[in-house]
Amino acid sequence: MDAPHRPLTDRTLAALFEGYAWLPDRMRRSPDRVVRTRVMGRPALAVRGPDAVRFFYDERNVHRHGALPGPILDTLFGRGGVQTLDGAAHRARRELFLPLMAPNAVGELAALAGEAWDRAVAAWSRRDRLVLLDEAGAVLTDAVFRWAGLPLPREAVRPVSGDLLALVDGFASLGPRHLRARAARRRQEDHVARVVDEVRAGVIRPPAESVLDRFGRHRDGDGRLLDPRTAAVELLNVLRPTVAVSWYVAFAAHALHRWPEHRGRLRAGDDGDATAFAHEVRRFYPFTPFLAGRAARDLSWRGEELPAGGLLILDVYGQDHDDELWGDPYAFRPQRFAGRRPGRDELIPQGGGDPVAGHRCPGEDLTVRLVATLSARLAALDYDVPRQDLSIPLSRIPARPRSGFVVEGVRGDPKQGR
């Protein structure tokens, strides 16, 4: 562990190469669940637990502007997006995303994803084998573009889904994955910015109040229309995280393969069972390793000091596997969520805090519904799992089954068990 008061060794490379294990390993040696370290040349304090989540998401303590490194902005989030804003600017921009949390919007996207899945299954049954993570990406791309009102010819679904998957897959790597993500970001921002221009010119007329319509005419807190590039960044901040649910679909398949006793409950079609399964997939499997923000002022947490401008880091993966919160956290047990919604600052695979006023992902309810919907359909299928490497290395960010989860011989009724 770093020296207790003035860490001199920068741990940026350790965080990158150790991945999800970096903070949990150090937290285990800290009785106060706090780790002092240094990251990106700045003093840093890593924290964990519901109280730490509330501390982290308090805007008096933490700002997002300047906290995200350039390589992440140039791949995962884009420049000038809502994740980089604070205060009134953040609240004004966030107004774009709040309607996505409405139950009718969540239900509409889940229904479109289910329909796209059903169409895909008919094609899968004619193929010898497929990589489920990639196929889920195409399904979700088809669904979210329809839902958002964005034109997407059928022949473009796979190239676009490949780019959106690349944005997620390459943001925390140093080699070819990262270069593919940067190229994908440029292509998709250029394309979506052109679409925004055509909407404003009247060439494209999206459905009234669709995501494209609202984003195309949104005015920020200063009363100005978003420039087309920033509008494209924010539209991609809807499209990209939806397609990122493909990771959870692959993890759901992994869970059903390892613990097939859960398949029957999902096939029975109970929404509560499907939702509990979705929550446990999100808790159990690695997605976001940690989150970071810039200290807005001199901070103190459990006796540890962090100067203004330092980094406060929230140990997301460690909290979702904290024995004090979950009890036997490395057991896959959907029953832990049976009949209950997890506490706001307890389960945080997509961050914590208030989804309306704070920085918590506003699409979290969408994610849960999509994972529940597609997991139930997945459980309804019969297929073979050939010999492959299903290990999930925690040193890789984002983690995934090495094979992407290959299946063969898809058969059965895709609509069974809904």
C-alpha cells in the first residue's frame, strides 16, 4: 500500500493493468475502507460504502470537470458531454436525459429490444454458431435507433453496432482496442452531427418528441442550441450505453451456463424474478471498476485529508462485492433481490446518488429492464455451448468472457417465457 500521508509513487499504470482488483486488494488492507494513493500525478483518496457514495456525489465535495482523462473522453464519453459538467450547466444538460427514465419510455425501448431479439433468433437458428455479445449489440442497436427516431438502414446495423461496441471495449486499453475506439468515435460523431444538421434543415423529420427531435432542438442554460457536434456527443451518450448492455447479456448467458437452475424461473415469465436476476447480474459481474471526481475543496474523509484538485475515487466493483453489504458476495444469488429494490447508494454498478439531480446514470432503469427482458428470452432458448474460453479476466477493462460467449445450434421458441 502507498505510504500513509505522502504517496510518491503514481499508481495510474497499476490501476490500468490490475483492473477491477486494484482497489479491492488495497481496501482489504485498510480497516477504514479508505486508501490514500496517487493517480494521474494527483493525490487521490479511494473510498467505499453507502456513506462514501453520498459524500462522492455531493457537488460541494466533488466536481467532474477536469477529472476524466482525455483518452476516455476521446472514446467512451466524447468531449463536452454531460459527464464533464457541474452545477447549473450539468442540470440544464441533464434535462435532455430525464424523460428517458419515464416508465413509458423504458417500456417502449424494452419492447423494441424484445422484438429485435425475436427477429434475430429466427436468423440465428439458420447459423452454425454465433458470438452472443456481438449479436446482442446488433439487436440493441436496431432497437435503440428505432426508439430514438434515428434513421438506420438495415444494412448499416452491424457496422454501427460494431462501432458502438468498440467505444466501450477500447476506452481503458493502450493498444489496438483503443485505436479502434477512437476511430469509431470519429465516425459516429461525424455521422450523427450530420443527422442533427439535416434535422435542423428539415431534410430529416424525426417523430415529434422523439430522442432525436428533442436533442436536435435542445437549448442549454445559456439559451443557445447545442452545436451539432455536442448534440452528437449527447445522442451517442444514449446510444452507446444502451448497446453496452450487450456485456450484461453475455454475462447473463455465462450465469445461466454456470448455474442452470435459474433458467426455469426465468422461463416461467415472472417479471419479479427477471428483475431480481438482472440486478444480480449487474452486481456480480464486473462492469465499472471505479469512478473518479476532482475535489472541489479541501476534503476530509475518516481522518484522511485530500487537497482541492485531488481525486476522490469511488470503489464501485469493491462495493458491489463488499461482504458487509451483501454477505457471501462471490455467490451468484438473484434471491437477494427478490421482492425488493436495492438501496440507492447500495448497489452502484452504474454509479450512485440521485438519478434526477445528480450524476447517477439516468439510463439505469433502462438497463435493468433491458437485462431482464433479454435474460428471460435467453433462458427460453435452447442452444449448445461449445468448448471455449469462458474465463473473465479482471485485469481487462471492460471485463468480458474471453470468447464473447459462443453458442451453437440455436433452437426453440424465442417468445417462450415472457
